[in-house]
Amino acid sequence: NACVSQLGAAGAEGTLALPRAFLLAGSESVVATLAPLYDLPAALLMARVYWELLPGGTSTWRPGEVAGALLRAQLWLREATIGALAAWMREVEAIVAAMGAMTGAVATLDHLRASRLRVQLVEFAGLDSWETPPEELDRTVPFAHPRFWAPVVALGV
């Protein structure tokens, strides 16, 4: 997460910022931020963008699809309850664990990262523990405010 990566110095040739350098170097698309983001929602948002771009997801990685994947990820994060976020993280963990049979220790590291994300999610939402009753998890929408997802933009085709 390179916060405010879209902002740069204005010059005679326009704004000189990190995304422009990637686009000039040949990247088709760049995802950038216009304002600082909290680490947890930024990690969830970008993980969901990549999830949306995976084969079998809702996209097939075509030019211009990055913007669509970002939009779907932003809408998902905006509307996701803690219960929905937890279910999605369990789904991702299951896929990583299945891949772990082929990659060994990588699955263990990713599982530890996912466990840490769960703890951060509960703390971020101000809940007592991960064992909070399911009905409360399904009422809590921690990232509805635009500050968690709106500063992220897609540039390029």
C-alpha cells in the first residue's frame, strides 16, 4: 500500500506521480490512492481486487477490467458485514491451504497472516472477540464509510 501514490508534483507535463511512471513504462493499468488509507481495509480491498481478477472470478483479466474489479471490490468492502468478511477470509484460507499441499510452508505463513487479519478485524470493529454472536457479526458493517475505499482509483485502460 503506497498511500497517496496518485498525488505528485505538478509540472509542465502534468502531474508527475508514481502511477504515471508505471503507465509510461508500459503498464496497462495502475491502482493508486488519493489519500492515506488504514492498513486493514486497504489489505482487504486489494486482496479482493486480485480475487476479482482471478480466473473463475467475475472477470477474465481483460484490458479495462482492473477498473471493474476495483469497483466490485469497493462495493463489496462498503457493504460487507464482519460475518461476510469472515466467511470470505475462510474461503481464501481454504484455497491457500489446498495450495499449501504443493507449496509447503507458504500455506502455514498465509494461515498465520489470515489469523492476524481476523484479530485486527475484530479489534477494528470494536467487538469483544471472534466468538461474538453471529447476529452481531452480521449487523456490523465496519468499512461502510468512504474513507476506507473511495480514495482508491484505477488508471489506464
